Amino acid sequence: MAALLRRLLQRERPSAASGRPVGRREASLGTDPGVAVRVRFAPSPTGFLHLGGLRTALYNYIFAKKYQGSFILRLEDTDQTRLVPGAAENIEDMLEWAGIPPDESPRRGGPAGPYQQSQRLELYAQATEALLKTGAAYPCFCSPQRLELLKKEALRNHQTPRYDNRCRNMSQEQVAQKLAKDPKPAIRFRLEQVAPAFQDLVYGWNRHEVASVEGDPVIMKSDGFPTYHLACVVDDHHMGISHVLRGSEWLVSTAKHLLLYQALGWQPPHFAHLPLLLNRDGSKLSKRQGDIFLEHFAADGFLPDSLLDIITNCGSGFAENQMGRTLPELITQFNLTQVTCHSALLDLEKLPEFNRLLERSGMSLTQDMLNGELKKLSEGLEGTKYSNVMKLLRVALSGQQQGPPVAEMMLALGPKEVRERIQKVVSS
């Protein structure tokens, strides 16, 4: 990278994108004929999976299944300082527990892997070099101390902190002198003054003039890891993502992402930004609320379908909201054009009611269905035979090495007793 920077000349900036007028939302899903639907859930393993993440994953899953597409799990682990041990495994475990397993993932593999960003650094380096060659990006030699002073000064003046683009117009000679002292600078992307308008499948036509309120963003850190803005664009392109369904907090950033697509000469996917999932009182869900993590609900014996039911029932995207819907029913009823911009207010006090309704509505498994689920479970345990899994479960449930079929015992005991017996063995 440093060698490439030394060869660079200051180039003319790319021409501004022609924007389209911001107008009303149009009811088009962008499901182009002949183009496979591929969506992704891309959490950062800086914490365990919680209800907000489950909702984003669920909407991606049901959109993919409705259009016979693929649901991809990609872990955005480029911020190595914030990784939480076990979080990556927990995210995939909980998606499987919830009944919405990915088609492609770090665990399952797939044609577009690897599925962890820390294993895709060469792709980001290639994209960065391409941007440097065209002059769409430039090296930044500003120290963390200087950037922190800029931030403090802006806050003191009641302004939004922004980079002042100090390194944007350095000459070739200045770059060479800086590189001699700092061979691994950060790389920033030149924001265009006119950002392209885009049609969001939920919020309609949007344009955000990010250059007027933000400085040029860092796309590659000095440690060789990309920032979110570059990594998500590069990955969505190389993974063939057709639709990006993500939280509305990323709506404004989409202008930067579209400018990156434009500078790299790539066709962007369709975007649909989902309104936030909030507490009943309108406050944000917080990871500090221990009871919003999926493992909490699993340990308390709630049916996965009751969680899927309540987080969709409080939102939009379905012809009508009704309690007791199963996952196949959610897939059938889902319509992305009916998702509104209003935040979904979640009342977890009603969750036991959703759970009881599903327990009463014929959701109990037959022995054959349960045998099928147990086989799927054993297939996911690498190097473990199905027969060995059944032996372990039989001992845990009955204390005996021989007896009736495991599925029969589980149905007779019921989910609460099964869970308590297994937990007793695990904790002993």
C-alpha cells in the first residue's frame, strides 16, 4: 500500500452523481427477473444476539424464503478491540434455535466465503488500492490527538464533530515526505458534494448530502482493517447481495455507500431500512437489559415461535397482525411494501400470552417431527454420531442406558421437564 501511495499523483475528482428528485415511495421490491434474491444478516460479534438483531435477521430470512432466495450470515469482526468471546458462536446458535438458520455462514460455509470480515482483508486492500489509483481516496496522516482536538473543539462550539479534510489536497511531494515518517497512514474516501438520490423500499426516495455535514470518512485504518463503510460495500458486492435489509440507523450512511459503489464501478443492491424496535415506552432496546438476549428466553422455556410472533406482531409488513402465527405463516403473509416507517413498540409483558397461545394451538411436535429435529441437531455437531447423541440424551432424561425412544420420552415429559433434566446434567 505504501509503495502504491508513493506513485500516486493528485488526480481530478470524479464527476458528481446526478441525483433524482426526492419523492414518494413506490411499491416496487426490486426483485428483478432472473436475478437470485440474496440477503444477509451482518452483526458484529461484540455481544450476544438480542431481540433487535433477531428482528433484523427474521425479516431477512422471511424475505429470502418468500422469493426462494438465500439467507447469509456474515460476521463483521473488523473491530478487533471490541470482540466478545463466544459471541460469534452464540449468534449462529441462537439463529438455529429460533428456527431461522442461515443458508451460508462461518459454520456452514458456502460459495461466497469466508463469512468473517477478518478473513477477507485482501479484498478490502484491493478495493482501497483501486480507489487510490483513481484519486477517489487519499492517505491521511492526522494523529489521533489532532482528531480528538477537532472533536472537542466542535463540541465546545455546539457543532457536529467532523474531519476538516486537511490531508485531502496534499501534493505528491508532501505525500512522499509523510510516508517516509508514517508508512501506514489511514485512507480516507473523498465525499462528493452532490450525493445520489436512491429509492429505499421502506422510506421511499432519499438523498443525504453527507459532504456538507461530514468530513471525508476513513475507509481503511492504519492497522490494515477496513471500517464498516468500505467493508459492507465490498462484501455485499462480492457476495452478490441483491437486497440490503438493515436498521434505519444506517439510512443516512447509505449515501456514502452509494458513492463508494459509484467510485468502484459496481452496481449497488436494493436497500430497505427497517424502523427501530423499541421498548413499550418508546425507549431504545439496550444491551444492558439482560432480558433482551435470546439465550435468556431460551433458558426460560419460551418457544422460539412466540418470540418471532411478538416481534412481528408489534411491527408492520403483514396484511394483518394476529397472535399465534407460525414461521411458515409469517413467510406467506410478509409483504415488504407494507413495512411502514413507524418504530415498533415491543411489550414483553405479553410474551407469556403469545407463548401460551402457541402451546395451545397444536404446536406440540409429533414423535416423527421431533426425531427429524434431533437428527438435524446431531448433523450440526461436527464429529458426533446421531446414535451417540441419542445415548447421551437418554441418560440425561431417564438415567438409564436403555429404554423407550428419546423422542417419545421428550414428548411425555414436556419441554419444561426436559429442559430441567438436561440442565441438571450439564451443571453437575
